[in-house]
Amino acid sequence: MAMGAEKGHEATRQIEILCLDELVAADDLYRRLDGLLDWRFVREAAAPYYAGHLGRPSVDPIVLLKLMLAGALEGCASMRELLRVAALRLDLRRFLGYGFGERLPAHQTVSDAHTLRFAGSDLFERLFARSVALCAEHGLLDGTHLSIDGFHAEADAALSSLRASLAGLPGGEGADHEAEAGGAEGEPGAEGEPGAEGEPHGQLSLAPPRAGRTPKRKSSNATAQSRTDADARLRGKPGQRPHLVHRGQVAVDPRARVIVACRGELAVGFEGDAVPGLLDRARFHVPDLESFAADRGYASKAVWQEAARRRLAAYVPPRRDQLPSCGAPPGSEAQAEAAAAKRRCRTAAGVWAHARRLADSEGAIAELKCRRGMGRARRRGTAAFHEQLLIAAAAVNLRRLARWRSAASGVAAQGGKGIGGKARVGCSSYAASGATPLWRESPQPCFTTVTLCLN
């Protein structure tokens, strides 16, 4: 074989006529998302946060939400980096509706919309609810069982931001110090201080003098608070350095690992306290729910009784300290509930629920943390963390839906037969049913022809 001619850069200086839409593959993820979702709901939800016809026209709120969603789909935690990538990626430019010569929005504009303009709105809730509804319409939800689990995400705050909390001491300690100072029991204190008849107020006091070496300072959620993120809480495992974290909870359907409900919260207290709220959110999308599964961290009498009140089977294994002694009858109602939960988890349905929980909820959490940017909170505060979780969960669901629809379209092209000649149920059967879809089919794309020089 002879050596070919030297390849120079002359071809990069030629002027060519190109169409951006034709350069993006037909099976591209973002092209499929445009065909699945009707984005007009974004303008309806964002209308109250704009001033009508006054002022300079803003960036389209649909573009802003698409950028936030693309950040979760790409797993890019930095908006600056995402905009640099989007400026080079043809599929992202087409998804946003920007041509070759148009400049993308500045990162400050997206950050301002996420942090200030849309903060506290229902825009992100509507995006997540729309993704779950589309998955339900396409048959991606089983609707009878859920796997619930929680995770911790590192907060946008450092341990060096911890400062002693200046909350008042309990009334008992304040009263003791006041009595030591000379006030008689039951008599009012000094002038300007509340008397015995009023409500007891905690009083700050100086620590007694200390002799010897200064002990190592220990911080806890009860004695310290972060100046950077007041909602972040300390959490650490034995042998590991503690971190400031937020806590997230998810409920996952077993059929396609669709996240049906999610919640961001403070990383304090009992994890099972979030179960009623998650079930209420999930019942909106899966009204025929029959059971749910969770790990031992959710085991409590309140969770089992809440499941019984809702007529649900709770496959939540109890801890050893909740069970009665070996061979002894239950000594309390809580021990009776724990023994019943143990028997329920050992049934065939309980074993199946345990296996599904390991695969579904923990698999969805791994994807959220490793691929959708939920390993660390982007903004500060529990409300902002909840909005970030909603966007990431919507990205997971929409990606599942796009892949499912692509696979179902390929099966429909083969006459509805899957592997081994078996018929598969998917979006092709849904389309054949004649039901009104919740998305709009993409119209014929508007081809924009530009003259471009690669150099």
C-alpha cells in the first residue's frame, strides 16, 4: 500500500452550506425528548414570574429549564462547563433551539433563574410529575409495588464553616445557674428578666474554669451550625470523617426503575418519618399501590401501622432489638408488630420485594449520585436541594422513557415481535389504542441553512 497524500487544513477554510438539523442523528436522545414532551407548560408555569410586556425581553424559560435538565442528563454539576460543552455540541444546540451563529445564554442568567426567579415555584414539580405521567402512559409503571430508600448528598458547605450555635440553654439549666447566682427558687430574677409566672427562657452562661490541657473540640448538630448552609447537618460513620450533608428519599417502581416520588429533607431524625409523604406523592401516580419495601432503617411501629392504615403490605424487616427474646411472646404492641413484619418479610413476596429493593431503589440512587450530579448539592438550603432532586429524577425518568420508546419503535418495525417471536407491550400498543397522548409529536423541523467556515 502506497502512502497517501498529506492532509492539510485547506478543507477547513472552505465555505459550505449546512443545516444543523440534518447534522443531528435521528435517534439522538435530545431529539427524542423533543418529540416526547410538550414544553409549552413551562411558559404557563413561568408566566407569573415575568413582568408582562415591561422591560427587556428575557431568555425563553423553556431554554433555561432545558439547560437545567441537560445538566442532569450529562451529569455536569457546573453550569459554566455545561454551556462550554453545549456551544460545541450540535445535539445540544438543536435541543435548545440555537443555531450556529447564536450565542448561548450566560451562566449568570441560568443561575439567577434557578436561584431567585423560579425558587419556590411549582415549575420543577410539574416537570417531574409530567415525566412520571408520560412513563405511566407508555406502560413503564407496574403500579402495585414501590421500593423506598434514602441517600445523603454532600452539602455545599465546609466543616470550617461550623460555628457554635447560640441557642438558649434549656429552662432547667438556666434556672440552676440563676439559683446559683443568688436568686431564690420561685422569685423573679433581675430587672428586665422574665419572672416565674412567665414562660421559662433559656439563659446563656459561661463555662466553669478549666485546668489542664484543652480538650479536643467536638461538634454535633445540637451544638454547632454551618454559617454557609444553615440546613446542612453533620453525619459521619465510625472511622470516617464527618460531612455536612442533605438527605434525599426516593420511591421507585420495579418495572423500569422509574422514580415515582422523591423528597429532599434535613438529614436529621428518623428516616421513616418521610414514608407517609412519599406514599401520598406516589398515590397520585399509582393509585393501585398494594405494597412497598424498605430497609431496616425504616423499621418502626409507626411505619407498620401507617401501612396497615393505608391497607398496604409493608416489607420492612425489623431490627434485632425490636424483636422479643427468642421463644418469648411479644411483650408489647411494638414487639408484636415487629414479629409480624419479620414473618411477612420471610414469605415469597417478601423475598421478592427485598431483591427488587436492592436492584431498583439502590440502583436508582447510584445513578442519581454517580451520573446525574446528586452526589453533591449545587445550591444551599433544603428547598434548593429538593428542586435539584426533582430535576435529576425527571432526567432519569425521561431517559428511561426515551430508551423505551426507541426500543418499542424498533419492535414495531419488526411487526411487534421481540426476541423469540413474542409480542411486546410498549408505546406501539398505546399508540394503536387511539388514546390522546400527553406529549406533542414534533412537527416537521424548521430547516435553517447557514454558510459556515470550519476554520
